[in-house]
Amino acid sequence: NSKVIQTPRYLVKGQGQKAKMRCIPEKGHPVVFWYQQNKNNEFKFLINFQNQEVLQQIDMTEKRFSAECPSNSPCSLEIQSSEAGDSALYLCASSPDKNERLFFGHGTKLSVL
Amino acid sequence: QQKVQQSPESLIVPEGGMASLNCTSSDRNVDYFWWYRQHSGKSPKMLMSIFSNGEKEEGRFTVHLNKASLHTSLHIRDSQPSDSALYLCAASDTNTGKLTFGDGTVLTVKP
């Protein structure tokens, strides 16, 4: 069973709506990654954090996507104005170090109608 | 641009056979390779990692790495139907911590 907790498991939004998903990393893991996996199984890196600091993020994330990992609260990924092309499985993963293996959550499956 | 290329896209092997999966990075900054396995409807789980030239074996699984060509391969001997899954290769740049995944190889092991 995954120790990385993602909520909700399923999220349905209309185009233009905000979509927010959360992730509680495994205890003791300061590094958190967010990936988008589309229906063709393609993985796209979105952003990663070490503690509360952003390590890297892609351009897409800088525009409609926002993410944070506040101390003592779940990490979150939010899409400000959802588009049909955002429909995907959003996977959160945590790690004890940025160069260690990732432990994935079950994901949030977003459907934008 | 896709920086981690995996081949083949899909592979069918008979039960008991050998499955060979390939992965190459085009990013000269990467120095660590990972293989993850994702069963249908499940989250990916790390299988093996390698950062030194050569070979690493764990049970039925063997990973090779050629750092000069940034090519890694995963070999599964005595394949079982339970090995049927999406196999994802990932390459990391240990300076930045960025981990890039390939598009995966779908392995089907037929009984």
C-alpha cells in the first residue's frame, strides 16, 4: 500500500474551472515530485520541491498551474482554468532525497469535460 | 523534445521467455537511470536503478548501463504473466534532481 496519500482519487471539472489536488508525502520525505500521465501513458514532469522550495518546474506549470508544499500541510497542485487537454492522471511522488528512488501515490484522475 | 527514448513501444513474450527493453537518454547531464514498473490501474514502483557502467542483477531482472552512450537495458528472464505491465525508464540529473521518464514499454507475457 502506498504511503503517499493523494486526494481526491477522481476529480471532474468543467472547462475553465479550477482543479485542485493534494498530496501528503511519506513521512520523512522532503522531496516531492508532480507528474502528469496522459491516456497514452506518457509522463510529463511538472514540478518538484525540496521541503518548501521549488527545485524545478516546466513552463506549463508557470502559467496555469500552481503548486506548493507548505510546512505541516499537504502539498497541492492547482490548475487555475482547466482545459480538456489537462485530463490525465496526476501522480505525486516523494523521496528521502532528490537523487533517491521515488515513492508514488495512487494518483488523482482528472477529467475535464 | 523527448529526452528519454524507450523501445520497443510494446513487447509480447511467451511465459518463461526473455524480455529485453531498451532506453536511451539524449541529455548528457544525466548520470543515474531507473526502471519503474506500473501495473494497470496502479502507481509506478521502482524495480532497479543503476549508475555505474556494467551490469546489475536482482533475481530474474538484469540491468545494463553504458554511460558513454547513455543507454540502459532491462532484461527479464523466465518471464511470468504477472510481469505484464508498463515498464518506465527514467534518467536523472543528480545536480538538479530532475527525473525524466520515457514513454514506456508495454510488456505482455502470454501464458
